[in-house]
Amino acid sequence: MICPYSLSIPGGVQGQVLGLARALRELGHDARVLAPCDGPPPTPFVMSVGPSTKVESNGSISPIAPGKVAAQRTLEALRGFEPDVLHLHEPLVPGPTSAALLGTIIPSVGTFHMSAERRDSFYRYLRKPAAGIAKRLTIRTAVSEDARRTAQESLGGSYWVLPNGVDVAPFAQADPWPSSVPAVLFVGRHEPRKGLSVLLDAWTDIDREAVLWVASDGPETAILKARKVAGVEWIGRIRDDEKARRMRGAAIFCAPAISGESFGVVLLEAMAATTAVVASDIPGYRNVARPDVEALMTAPGDADSLRHAIRRLVDDPDRRAELAAAGQRRTAEFSMTRLAARFVAVYESAIACAPPTNRRAANR
């Protein structure tokens, strides 16, 4: 498995790569990961191809490794591993995934994560050569219908839709973080598309005995902190174990993203922690939660609607419990173990579909 983004920096794609690799290994498969790392690799089955460079793209920052050194290390590692199949996440992002796609003939599965709202400029402005490079993939998958449409409109081809997964146990079994009043948790990079500014607008007039836990950081952190909104606890970057505990301890998990989410993994994590969810009504989140079934969903960017939804759940513990129970049931459909088993079948198909010369090369 190859990830184009640094595994030292939290992110949706990074979490999926590591979680899927662990689940595959638990099923008895020798899954290894190549990726940039800005420090020691996070687990023994990860090999670093070098540090990342932060590149601004579509209103966010991508920690990628587009240089020759990372490409060379990727190809050297693959010659040593002799894998049966490659799983390339965001296969056209410059760096180790594109190097593996262009530099080998090993059977490959490419997973496209990007939504239409965050379509990469590489897709838009280099559509023809990008489509040609994508043809080297044996099988293409996408994490949602939105991601599938985005890739298909830009690159052509056909795609299997395999939703992202969640490792349920760490969230379901976490020791709840204590709070003397109902806590609302936000986890996400502090940038416009994540909607933290909208959440603070809503919280300004929340008029309830409650606390807002704001995790992580980003380019907007300083200016948002300077607003000095009452009842907000800025907790900064947190480890995965603390995130699980905060999710278990919170009364409400709030995901107010305005755009750019192809899939709501963070919603699944909160549901696994049996926490009620309030989220923006955007396509990526609807892949996971159904309005008024697993979450209260509000118009993106609408602080008044968001405030009303939070107040409603703070005031109604029975409704919170209903949403939490429905969310917990929903996570069973997205377990990482289930996703890994589905990908094993995809990998076997890719190996079977590849020309005999490619299979022999993969097994040399």
C-alpha cells in the first residue's frame, strides 16, 4: 500500500491507509506501507520514503513528497518487497504513488478519495495526460459516489465504489474523557472549509451550560482564538487515544464542514464512540449519516441552524441517546475488517486481470 501524504501528519487518507493495512495483517496478509514520514515511521510495517513538503492545494495543505529521492526510494523498496499487488491511494498525486504507477508493471489498485469540491488542479489542467497515466491502473476504486464521479469526469474509466472504513474497537472501548457539563467536540484542521468559524459563530450565543472542545490547529487558529468566545477549550493537537476518549466523553460531536469532504470518516469514529452527531448536510457526510436517523444535519455555513441543533441535543439527552444508538448500529456496515475482506477480493481480481508478464514481474 502506498500513501502520497506524510504519515506523521493526521489526515483522512493517512488514517485509511494505516487502518486498512492493520486490518489486512490481522486477516493474515503481509500488508506493508510506503509513504513519506516526517520522523520515525508510526508502525513497524511502514517504510518511509523521506520527509514531506507542504503544498497548498484547494484551500488546504497537502504534505507530499514529489521529489526524485522519494521516487527512487519507492522503486527500490518495491524491488526488495516483490509485492503481488500495489494499492495506490490517490495514485496521481506527485510522489510515491505516481512513481510506483509509472515505474513498475506490478498489478495495481488505485483508490480515489477526492470530492468534486476539492478536485485537484492536476486533474483539471492536465486532464489528457492524467487520463493516460490512470490507464496503467489494473482496477480503479473510489471511496464514494461523489469521488467516483469526480474521477470519472476527469479521467474516464470505470470504478468500484468501496466506502472508507473505521476501526470500531478503539472508539467503542475508550475510557470517556470526564466533563462536568455537556461537552461538544470539534476535530479538524483549522481552515475555512472545515467550518470552525461557523461553529464559533453558533457558540457565541449558545446560552447553555456546556463546553466546546476544539482539537487540532491550522492557519486560522490564531485569529479564531483571538475572538475569545466564551466556553471554548482549545486543546490543540491530540493523540489518537485522546481523540477516542474525547469522543466517548462528549455529549455531541460537531462536524460543521462547509465543503470538500468526500467521506465522513470522522462521523463514523464518533458513531463508534456512541456519541450523538451534528453535521453539515453535505454529500460527503450523507455517505455515512442519514438526516434525523444517525445525525442532526444542518445547512453548511448556517450558524443559526447549527446553534439550534446543538441546543436541541444539549437539552434532550433522550434524543442524544437515540442518535448515538443508531450511529453505533451504522458503524457495523463500515467496519475496517469488513472493508479489508472486500479489498482482498479486489486485489485477487487485479492479479488475475493483469497480463502474465506483469504477474511474473510482480513475483520475481
